[in-house]
Amino acid sequence: MSDKGQASGLGEVNTPGLSGNLKGALLLVLAGIGFTIYLLLNKLMSADVHPVLLAFWRAFFGMVLAIPFVAKSGFQVMKTRRPGMLILRSLFGTLGFTLAIVAVSDLYSVTLAQFNAISFTRPLFVTLLAALILREVVGIYRWSAVLVGFIGVLVMVVPGVFTFWQPGAMDGLDFDLGSGWALLSAFSLAAAIVFVKFLSGELSAMALLLYANFFSTLILAPFLFFYWADFSLQMWGMILAMSFVGFVSQFCYISAMSVGEASFISPIDYLRLPMSAVADFAVFRLVPGLNVWIGAMIIVVSTLYISLRERRSGKK
């Protein structure tokens, strides 16, 4: 096993003859397909099951699936000198993935494509939080890119803004609360990513994954008293499939980042947008509005620019 594989808590992906970046790219494509199916299953099930209950079972089965991987390495890899930081990371992570399930649920009108486009704001929030929490120096160009990215969010979640010059364009502006939950989810997951910067030096990615699912299970357990429901065998099968697909997608994502250069393969993650647009049309016959595509384009360009600036700064 390579040093990268050990650091991630996963074995090295067995794809002989492929470069690390190509392996990472292929794994990130698989992760994108998996996350699209994961969100689709959540959206379908939320018509009959409360999304918070789905979040609990996702965390519980994710914990069960992670245990054998950690056990193989030995549970001594779970030792940490920063339990408080670990709990904070888990709180933000729990809030992030729970609100993601809520945002795409049957309770709101947010499409899978719109949610994924909003989720691309995570690098913007990471830049903001890194400056505030990690005291990283962020120059005027990266701050400008962050501002442009959030203009893209405004264009996407408030229809009519990008045609404000037209008569009546601003009349009856509507903001879907689901978009707000999606944005808060992106912020929470960005905060979890920032805290991981403190923890990744002493804990493998799989250990962090087990901790995250363990604490998420504890945090969400009290909600069972409010949202408990009896499931049919078919529903249990869908819940298990959702949990498995979500876990495998995380596995592929972690593996991709461990074998490839993040700055090289990260843009491939944007393929989730057309993937989710296809799922929206195939299952719900929904097509993202023009504002979603324009807003997403603005966000993608701004986050790619931030990644490019960070890569150049790293080389210097």
C-alpha cells in the first residue's frame, strides 16, 4: 500500500497502467454518478419518509459499513488529541448532509440540478472560513472571485435577477426555502472541510468517516421519537441502497483525492450538474431553468479561478 493509500485510510485502487490523475478522474466520475443516484433515492423516498429520518439511517448504516475498514487497520487509528475539534467537525457535517437531504426532499421544489449547482459554492465558503478561522491570507483577486460566485448564487436562487433591466422582471420575486437549506448545507459542509484541515494530520479519512457517522447517528437519534415510521420491505431495501450508494460514493471520492492531484481532478466534480439534470428529466420530466445554468456557470468559473490561484500560490 502506498503512503497516499495509508493516509486516506483506504487501499490503493487496483487499476494498473493508469496514472494517478487518470485513476482519480475515473473515480471522481463514479463518485458523481453515485451521489446523483444517492440524491435521487432520497428525493423519491421523501414523499413517504421524513428526510431527517432518512438522514439518521444514512448515518447509521454508514457507520456500520465503515467499521470493518477501520477494524482492518486496528482501532488504535481512532486515537485523537483533539476530541473537541472532532465533535465540532461532526456537528457541521451532520447539519450539512441532513440539510442536503431536506433541500432535495419532496417538501420543496429544488431540483437535483439546482441543488448540485448550489453545492458548488463550498469552495467559496471554504475560502471565506479559511481566512476567518485558519487566518489564511486571501488576496483581492480571490475575494473578488468569492463575490462573483455569490452573485451567481443570487442569479440562480432568485429568478428574474439576471434580467433585472427588463420591465417587470423584479415583480413577484420568489425565493424557495429549499434553496436556502441547500446554501446552508454548502456552508456547513465547508465548515466541516475546514475543521478536517486540523484533524487530517492525525486521523485517516476512513477514521474521520467513522467518527462522522458515529456522531451523526447520536445527534440524529432523538429525532426518531418524532419521525419514526414503520417501513415496508421495499422501503427498507431503498434505504439500504441509498446508504450503500452514499458510502461507496464517499469511498470513491476519498480514493480519487488520495491518488490524484486535487487541483487537477476537482473540476471533474462539476459533471454532477449535467448528471443530475439528466436524472431530473428522466425521472421527473424537469428541465433546469436558464437562471440555474447561468448562475451555475458563474459559480463554476469563480471556483475554478480560486483553485487556480491556490495552485499558483502553492507552487510559489
